[in-house]
Amino acid sequence: MRIPAAILTLITGMVLVLAGLWVGQNVNVLPVDASANAPVYDELFKVLFSIGTILFVGIVGLIAYSLVRFRRRPGDQSDGEAIEGNLPLEILWTAIPAVVVLFVGIYSYDIYDRMGGMAPLNDHSMHGMAHEERTWAGISPVSLDEESGITPLSVDVTAMQFAFIFHYPNAEITSGELHVPAGQPIALRMQANDVIHAFWVPQFRLKQDVIPGQPTLLSFTATRPGRYPIVCAELCGPYHGGMRSTVIVDEPETFQAWVNQNSPIASANNVTPVQS
Amino acid sequence: MTISLTPETQHSVSLQPQGWLRYLSFSTDHKVIGLQYLICGFIFYLIGGALAGAIRTELLTPISDFLPRETYNEVLTLHGTVMIFLWIVPVVNGGFGNYLIPFYVGARDMAFPRLNAVAFWLIPPAGLLLISSYFIASAAQSGWTAYPPLSITTPATGQIIWILSVLLLGGSSIFGGINFIATILKLRRPGLKLMQLPMYCWAMLGTSILVVLSTPVLAGTLVLLSFDIIAHTGFFNPSLGGNAVVYQHLFWFYSHPAVYIMVLPAFGLVSEILPVHSRKPLFGYTTMVYSIMGIVVLGLIVWAHHMFTSGTPPWMRLFFTIATSFIAVPTGIKFFNWLATMWGGRIALNTAMLFSCGFIVNFVFGGITGVALAQVPFDIHVHDTYFVVGHFHYIVYGGTVFVIFASIYHWYPKVTGRLLNEPLGKLHFLLTFIGFNLCFAPQHWLGLNGMPRRVAEYDPQFTLVNQLSSLGALLMALSTLPFLVNVVISAFRGELAGDNPWRALTPEWLTSSPPPVENWKGEAPLVHEPYGYGMQPEELALAGATGSELWRLGDPDRRP
């Protein structure tokens, strides 16, 4: 006896979903994760990758099947059945994508919240009341309140054609590369001198435009020691492709040693300029 | 519907050139104008393609060695501008729109034939202006987005010429949009209801609404930008107290709908092609119409998803994430309807059908990455990277350009009376499909792993994948050869097609091929069921002989 078409469809669907889930979980197309919010991002990526694989393979499969199964045989002049619509079916394929999209939207909102993206804008004003300069906030995965006990390491970032300059205000170090300790929240106070640049570290899954006239705060916590590229991601002129730098994530002790070695204050007074 | 054009046309017969010279004249015939758009657009496609070739050659190596850096930025700016404003928008709107819409509404020409000719003749000068800027001074270097302050600081001459050229093209687009709205709403043959129009009319109505609502915003923005450049005003210049992000909002208020201006007509064209070659009615006509209008409305309120990294407030990011994701719903409806149209049909595996199916595959891929990009946290990582480059080429090339080719194979017999060569067409499809996917699929990986867009040099670890991508681009370039050979040779030696080689029911086929001036000898046919395939002859409604019945009766296979 033939297996009923409904059962075959069900089995195909199940195989498809399982294959999609397997692909999402096991095919890795992302670079190494090196910040606290990278694993959160990767979680979202895996979900989207699974859903995308299921949809894409399913639709391509349907097309390939239709093209083979319903191809016109030579000499056949007949028409297909005059089916002009099917309301329940149309409602179904309106409702399912709507639910999927809503789920994805809410889920990514949750991810975004966990990455610190929903922090209100003016939480991070860095100045008093008078002649207040507004600061735009990028992703801030750590609480930057003084009360929380974690003191972020503050670094001033200046983006210009065609370089990033990093300045450590407490240690008075100015550097072309960003050195940060693993595990400590970093607050980048960024500004652009000339045109729009974007600060991107692929391994941190973080990007923030640096727009002239809009001092912007971006914070993150690096987790994995190593050297990662800093890439300018906004077209900024002829040498845009060469506007790259490096972020060096060190163990806290190594980082402290680097500070002591390079800071004019540290070498003069032998005090610890950066709290950790 | 005989309008007062008739005496005028007779009068102008002696003044207007005849034969092929018509195509170089200020003709007001919608079919001539449609072909003018198409051929002019294709020339610009070859230019834009050559520019893309220069980009992919530069990216063969991780260092900047093929072009000077300034030239590279000029090339990428010109490539984007030429492909969007001189190839896709004019061809998919002006080209096929002008050729088909009067047929579909049962009119003898567009509502404003002279405005129509003006709209076309704005394009060649604007294109020449844009390209000549490269040779005169230097072309614009700030990308097709022309974000200030970069566009204010790069050489002014090229940027101003770029603005002028885009303003002209925007004007042409608005003229066209007004003309389509007027034609579809006002020139319908009496007795033809809106919900009986072929789907391409709805697509063009939606597109034209978007054009008319959003293009003026781009025009105003570019005028302000030109003030910033010439008169040193400070609208978008932060050093003079302006705000660069405001420009981005205004720019994307046009340029996101522009994606739908490029893609909705393609949706319409595919909706015409699939039923004919599947021998089945278009599935879910009504939901198709509503989903087009849904895309139009949603398309206007999603622009800020291009600005998730530019310091937009969190609530705004959330709103634009949800709005953008929801475009997947009406778009999904259309795709499922197309699949259902094919299901159970008698599918002819010809080139038009293959390109249409290639479109579905590519666009579904581009749509999935699009929904992913709509998610703020996802976008923050891949914004302004090759992931985005891959994504939008899947939409505009894998989507729209595939449909343009499908449409050329489908309507070529209408225009010339001859069929295109099928083996050459299949070779064209195969090369395009493989080349396209080889070129753009690996770019998603590049973007995820750290390659930003618009760079002439990159991290050496990406060399191999970039070379693969360039190989794909080479295949795409080669794929135009069989196409060009096919189009030229078939025009003279192609198999004679007869008036209706596809046994189609839409009104453009219910006349001779090529059609006469004013489209029909005698009364225009009244087609109530443009997708009435699959009906049994005895089921024909006897109330009113429609054009579809006329040809059915003339077909020996279908005569009852």
C-alpha cells in the first residue's frame, strides 16, 4: 500500500526542521567571540540561521519539486486546474510568517536589551547642568552607574581621516592601538573630527558610528585575551580601507604592566592610575 | 477608447521619423518610449557592469593596486548610481511600464504622451552628465548615499554634477509616476474594473505612489546638500551647527522606498509570466493586490533601519525593527502565491520561466537575510559590511535584474514578432545564475567575519573568498555575451513567433506582434479575466464576448 501524501509531507517537514536546527547549531560562520555580548549575539544568530535555513531549503525544494513534477511534457497543450485561490491556505501563510516575524522581533528585542541597547539615552550624560553637551549612547552592556561598584575604564576615542587615536585620561597615555583588560567594563567616549567613521570590532559584535558633532558612548566588556582588528565601517575617504587598528585584550596584570610602562604619571609617581 | 490623439498622430506622421530612427526621436508612442527606456537602460547596465568589473578586479588582491584610491571611490559611487538610477529604476518602471500598462488598461497610449517622452529624454543627458563628470573633473566619491560631511569635503565639482544628475533622474521618475497613476486610474477601458487589471498594473500603481510620495523628499534633500557644498550653508555640516544624521533620515526616506520602486514592478512582471508558462490562473489575486498595497504603506515607515548604528534612540530602533520585519508578511504572501500558481500546472521549462524561478530563489535568500538585518542586534554587527552588499545584490540583482531578463525572454516575441533562441537563453540563465550566486553568496561570510564595504584594501585572510567572488563576477560579465548575440541575431533570423506564441490571455497578446501604432486595429479587447487559464471551454460565460474568448475560439486545440 502507498504511504499517504500527508504522512510523507509531515516527515519531509520534520526532517527539514531538524536539518535547519542542526545547521543553525553546528555550522559556524562567525568569527571567535571575545566580548560579553558576543555570545548573546551568537544566540540570536543561531536562531535566525535555523529559521532561515528551514525557509530557504523548503522553498527551493518546493520550486525544484514543482519544476520537475509539473513540467510540461512535449506536445502537451492542456492547462492546469483553474484554482484561483484558497482562503484557508492563504490565511495560514499570512498567519505563520506573521507569528514567526513577531517572535523573532520580540526575541531580538530581548537580545538587544541583554546587550544593553535599550539603556535610555540620557543616562550617560557626562557633565553637569550648565552648557550641557549631549552624549549619544551606543550599546552599553554594563551598568555605568557609580553605585554599582564596577568602575569602567574610560577611554577617549578620536576618529579622524584615517586613524583612531585612543587616549587614557587617568593614565595620560595616548596610543594608536586600544589596550584593554579582560573582564573589566570599558567605556569608550568617542568623537569624530572630520567625517563620519564607524568603530567596529567583529569579534566583539559591536559597531558604532562616530558622527562629527555627536559625542558617543560605547561600552563593552572584553572576555577573551588576544589581538582583534578595529575596522572603520563607514566610507570616510580614499584611505577608508586602510583605516584599521587593533584592540589588544590582555589579562588584567599584563594590562596593568602596559599602563605602568607607558604612563608618564605612573613612571613619575609610581601610583596606580587605573582602578580595577 | 479613441482619444483626440488620432488627428494629431496623423498630422505628425510626416514630421516624425519612421523605421528605426523613431527610437532616436521624440516619439510619443508608448511602445517606442518603452523600448527607448529598455535599450538606453541596457547601455547603462553595460557601463555599470564594467564599473563593477573594475571593483572586483581591485578586490582580487588585499592591497590597493589596480586603481588609485580616489578613482576606486569614484567607481563605486558611479556603479551604484548608474545601476540604480539609470538601469533598474528606468527599465523596470519606464521600460516595461510604458510598453505594457496602456495595453493592460485597454488604452491606446499613456495619459500624458508628451510628458512621457520628456521623462525619457531626461535620462540620456542625466546619464551623460554623470559619467562625463569622471572625465571633466572627478566624479563624486562619497558613495551613492553621499553622506555629509564626506560629500561636503570631497571635490565639489563631481558631487554637484552628481546631485544635478540625480535630480534630473528623480524628475524623470516623478513624471513617469504621475503618468502611470493617471493612466491606470483614468484611461481604463470602460467596463474594466480595477480588480480585473493584470497584477503588473497594481504593482505599477503602488510603485508610482511611492515614487510620487518619496522622490520629492530626496530632491529637496539633495538641493539642501548642494547649498551646503556651494553656498557653505550648514544644514548637514556639524562644524556649522548642522546635523549629519538628519540627512540620513531624509535620504533613506526616499532610498528605502526606492528598493520597493525597484522590486515591486518586478513582482508584477513575475505575476504576469508565471501563470502563462504554468498554464494556471494567478493564485490569490486579491491577496496579491492587498499585499502590494501593504508593502507600499510599510515601505514608507521603515527607513531608519539603515541607521541602527548612527545614534538613533532605542525606541526608534525597536519601532523600525518591527515595521521592517513585518514587510516579510505581505512579501511572503506573494511568494507563496507564486508557488501555488506553479503547483499542479503545466510548467514550460523555458528561459523566461527559469529566470523567474531564479528570481524566486534569489529573492527568498535576500528576503531572509533582510529579516535578519532588520533585527537591531544582528544589524549592529554586519551594518556597512559585505553582508549588506551581498544582501542587497540578492534583492536588486537576484531579484529585479533576473526578472528583467525573464521579461525580455517573455515579451521579446511581442516586440519583434520573433522568438529568442532557447539554447542560448538557457546558457545565459545558467551562466548568470551560477555567476551571480558565486559572486554574492560568499560576500555574506566576508561581512560576518569582518570585511567592511566600500574598501579598496582588506585583511589578507579574505583573499581567497574575494577571488571566488570576482570569479563569479567574471561569469556574470560573460553571461551577457550569449544574451547580446541572441537578442541581435534573433531580431533578424529568429523563429517567427506568430501573434501569441505563449497562448497568453493578457491584452497585449490580443493584437498583432509587433503591435500597430495605437495598439489595436479596431476596438480594444475587454479582458475581464487576464488569468483565465485552465478553464474548460464549456464553462465560458456567455455574457459578453471577451478578448480571451476571441482567441480561444481561434485556437483549434481549444475550440469546443
